[in-house]
Amino acid sequence: MAISLPLVFDPPRRAMPPRHLADLDDDARAAAVADLGLPAFRGKQLANHYYGRLTADPRQMTDLPAALREQIADALFPKLLDAVREIECDKGETRKMLWRAVDGSTFESVLMRYPQRNTVCISSQAGCGMACPFCATGQGGLQRNLSTAEILEQVRAAAVELRDRDGEGIAPAARGGRLSNIVFMGMGEPLANYNRVLAAVRRITAPPPNGFGISARSVTVSTVGLAPAIRKLADEHLGVTLALSLHAPDDELRDTLVPVNNRWKVSEVLDAARYYANTTGRRVSIEYALIRDVNDQPWRADLLGKLLHGALGPLAHVNLIPLNPTPGSEWDASPKPAEREFVKRVRERGVSCTVRDTRGREIAAACGQLAAEG
């Protein structure tokens, strides 16, 4: 029997943070600069500092007249986030940041360095209202949506960290480098904060001076299956990767594991995923947390492969995630033989399937573990 859990799409009403340059599109940025009585070229200059040089303090922008720096700082560069705690593992290659916003809300991001890429996993909400019982974030509930600038500040901080990091005791792979990949897989349901996430994606992918210049193909937006929003995202033609957290191929179990399934069933979600794949031409990543004796049965692997082969064909890729432990949970990851059998059966149905390389489990930085505990 499915359990009844609250789903929160509209977060509690809390004041959003003050306006920041990163909240503004081109037209709004031009208007803000004009309101300060500054010539239009200053808007492009400020954007180039923020997105191109990764500078968020006008006091360090030496090509600005000294008399203007304080005024611009107050009007367009309020401090949004404080780093409360930093913790790392994997010889510095995995680093989790706990952020506190101006209203006291907390959330986390995780920077992961690999030989061929550098990825930051960012949050789109403080907490999450989707209530998935195996996820620490979902069990903590939703505080509020993050602003576009709060999302982008996580990206900028990671880029600065990669650019400037060096020192003794740090593995060579963790020294220096450039941010290459962004995954909206931190705290929150990105498509429940649609407009701000969309604005953030546009600025992540736009070239400087209007954005960070990261390829859309290197940006992944995850969702538990808000079907109408998936279709809406497809129509934006952004070219980002869609990651669908499915976790069960049948409605009976998914109603419990992913309570949003009570609103949009598996068939509806896969129809939306097919629309996304057909509209964008991009492969959809199907996220599947493998839980011992819960969703790892051979028949569920067969059903998953059958459904995906019919809905998405070669544009589906199953990303199996060994369940990461969370406080108070009685569930654990499937044993390796069950995992291998699951992979084999999905592949036998003609669907690509791999097991995710889990990072940060020992510092509660892995998938489903983010809880923003201060």
C-alpha cells in the first residue's frame, strides 16, 4: 500500500534575498545600471567581472572609478551566502560546502574533481518538498526556493575554488582546473523552482560577459517527474541533459518511493521523458537508486528495461545508484550480485545501463545524503 506523504510544490512564504546582478537578464541589468545614473557600458563591464573573471566584489574591480565601487556594491552585489562549513574526502577531490543565506536558510553543494572533468552538484531549493523516504533532503522538508543568484553563486564559488586551489597534501587531480560540468542534483526539486532554475541555466551556458560559458551538454537538470514541467523544459530547446529519478518501474512501489507518482504515474512521466528526448534529441538519464529487497528484484529490472525500450529506445540510459545510507533509515544498498543481475537484465532489453561511481559517501555528500545540518 502506498504511504501518504505531503508534496510541497509551493514553498512556505519567506522573503527572497536582495536583488543581485546575477538575478538580472540583459535588459534588467541595463535598467539597473541606468537607475544608478551610470553609462550603459558599465552593465557589460560588471557582468564581465562576475561571469568572466568570477569577481563578485566591486571593491576589487580596479577598472571602476573608486567613487562608484561602494555604490555599486550596495546596489548590485549584496552578499548572499556565507560558507558555514567545508568538508572534504578523496584527498581533496570531493568537497562539500554548507551555505547559509541571509535569512538563515541552509543548503549544500558538492564539488567533485575527476581526471577528465570537474563537476559541481548544486542546490535549487533549501530543503525539498518531494518527501522521498530514502532521501535525507526529502525527509527534512522544504524551506524555500533559492533565487537565481543564490544558485549561480554556488557555481561561481566552485569555479573560483578550482581556479585557485593548490597546496601540499592535495592530490594532483584536485589542484587547479576549470569547472566543466554542472548537475542540478543537490537539494531540492529543480523543476519546482522552474523560472529561477531556467534563468540560472541560461546564465550558466551563455558565453561571457553574459554567463559562465559552460556547454549546455555539460549541464544536467534532474527531476522526480513533474511531467508538465519536463515538457515545458523541452520546449525551451536548451539542450541540457534531463535526469529522471524513477527508482521503480511500477506505480504500486513508486507511489511509495517517489510520492509525486501519486500525481503523475510512471506512464505519464515516461511520456514526458519521450517528448523531451524527441524534442531535444538528447538522451535521458534514468536515475534508479537500488535498494536491497525493495526495488532490486529481477522482474523489476525486466519491466524497467521493457518500459524504457518502448518509451525511449536508444535515448534512454539507466544510471543505477547504490543506495547511500541516511540517518534513521532501515534500507541499504543491494548486494553486488543483485546489482550485476539487474544491470544484465536491463541491458538484455536493449537499454544502456551502468552503475554510478559514488563519491562523498563518508562525508554525507553523496546522492540522497544532503541535509544541510549546521
